[in-house]
Amino acid sequence: MAAVEWREVWRVVRVRLRRMANTPHERRSVAFVLLVLTGFIWGVASAPPVPVVPAPPPEPPVPEAVTAIEAGRPAGFEVGGIDISSHDHNRFTVHWPTEVAAGSQFVYVKATEGTSYVNPHFAADYTTAKAQGRYVGAYVYARPDKGDPVGQAEHFLRHARFTRDARTLVPFVDLEWPYAGVRSGPCYNLNPAQMRAWIAAFIGRIEQAVGRKPMIYTNTFWWNPCTGNDTSYADYPLDIANYTKGPPTLPAGWTTFALWQYAPGNPDEAHSHDRDVVNGGPAGLKALAWPPPR
């Protein structure tokens, strides 16, 4: 507020306060209040204006990283993306200008694991990816060794931020070998029949809640032995993890895949994230988003 405006406000306040004072005691009180307010208002009025600091310009993409990402994408696949977790923040973070410039059109972000863990970077990564105009989805790392498949599914559903905005991808459930530190066998100490029952309860709860079949992330060499070559999910979208140069070998039951994770990330290297391509180009990506295409 300009100094002239402050003076006009102060003049009105003084007049009204003095009209309220009818006794000597009230007049002394008003005088004290006026003294205090005078110092405050003149301090504000004479203070120098706060300088406006312009926002820093957006960071440019890293050209050599863009080139490497584009060159590493399997031939014949035009739509690429990444999936990320808290590990992608160990030493570096996602450099969004580079990912956008390299054509990473979608992002899957790990939301939860088990019945209590929530990725501390999930909300920020999810929101930032949406702000960058990417298709975005959440995924859950399954822990069959922890039991309670419905509880794990519901924990995921509470945090996964599903929005029917045509830019939110169906969730995927991560079913694979235990990572280092999980004290269990390759199949989480479950036999194939037990694993099939666990997966059915886990996926069934998610499907019931979201109204669409979730995508299953797995690899052939885990799925076939650990589920006993279960073919029950042949009509569920598949995200196949396979780091060979040629087309991936699919698990029992599936005849095609929706996503192919063709390269693993290295959290100790900048711009190194799990990388995926879409089977079917832009239409294939759109088919994974809400609402489903008519």
C-alpha cells in the first residue's frame, strides 16, 4: 500500500478512535493505542518495497542423455517411458526436461509395498509427472511372504491416486523375485498352489476397486515356476521384464504384452531408470488409461 493510502487510513482511524473516548481514562487509552499504531503504520509506509525475484528459468535437457535414451529404445517401438521408485532418488533424481525431450511419454511410480510402506517420493514424482503432461500410473510391489493379500491391496488403493482423467494409467502389480534383504526363497516360500491363491486374492481386490483389470509386471522365469505355469491371467495386460535385444519370451498363458521393460535402471548413474516401451504405439498407451477407449 502506498504511503498516501496509509496516511488516509490513519486519518480515519484517529478520528473514529477519538470519538469513542468519552472519559479521561478512555482518552488516555486511546492516546496510547494511537501512539503504538503510529509507529507501526509509519514503519510499514516507509519500508522499502520487497523486490520481486523472478523464477529461475527451467533447466534444459541434457543432450547426451537424450541421445542415449533414444538410441537404447528397441527398434520398432515409438512410445517409451519409465518406472521409478525411491531408489531413483538414492544419488540422483528424475531429470524431467531430459525425459520429456527423449520422448518418455509415461511414468509408473511405486506407491506401496506390503501393508505399511509408502514410497516417500511417490506424491512428488506422481504430481510432477502429471504436471509435465505425462501419462502416469501407480504400482505396488507385492510381498507374498507377508501374507494378507487383501490388506496389501487395500493399502495400495488408499495411496495410489486413481483419477479417471484419461491420463491416469491402470495400476500394475509387481510380481517378481524378492529383492536383496527379503529373507525368503525365490517364490517367497510358497508352493505354486499357495502362490496362485495369494495372487488371485491380491489382484481380485484391486480389480474390484478400480473396475478394470490391473496390469501384471513379471518375467517368465519367475512366473512359470512360482505359479506352476498359471494361465488364468492371459487377458490381463502384461508388463514383461526382459533385457534381451529381441522380442521377449512371454509367461504361460500370454500371447502378447502391453509394456516391455527392456532395460533396468542403475540408481548410481544419472538418467538411469527402468525403461519401457509400449506395444501398439500411442493407441496402446491410450488403451491403458482411464476411461477405457470406446
